[in-house]
Amino acid sequence: MEFQLTINTDNATFEEEEDRHQELASILRVTARRIAMLPATWKAFSFAVQDSNGNAVGRAELAQ
């Protein structure tokens, strides 16, 4: 199996230098919660990762 997490930081949400790390940490927390809620029987998944404004900024994928 392989897990990949891609986050594109080239959007307005990441422009403010003092907020950049907070936004990234928030995206990671939300992504971790979503993965934790998936049924353990799932062998693979793929979903869009969103910033705090709801914009798609990447993808989380688990593939066999």
C-alpha cells in the first residue's frame, strides 16, 4: 500500500506569512480526522483536501 498527501500552497489562503503554518496544521488535522472516521475495512480511498475557505488544495489517497 501507498499513502500520498498532496497540498498545494499556491493560493490566497497561504499568502499571509504569519498564518501559513496555522493553515497547514489545520488542513493536516482535518485530513487526519477524515481518515480516522473511514471504515477499517476500506483498502483504499481518495478524497480532496480543502483549505479553511473550502477550496480544494490537494488530495489524500491510499492505494493498494
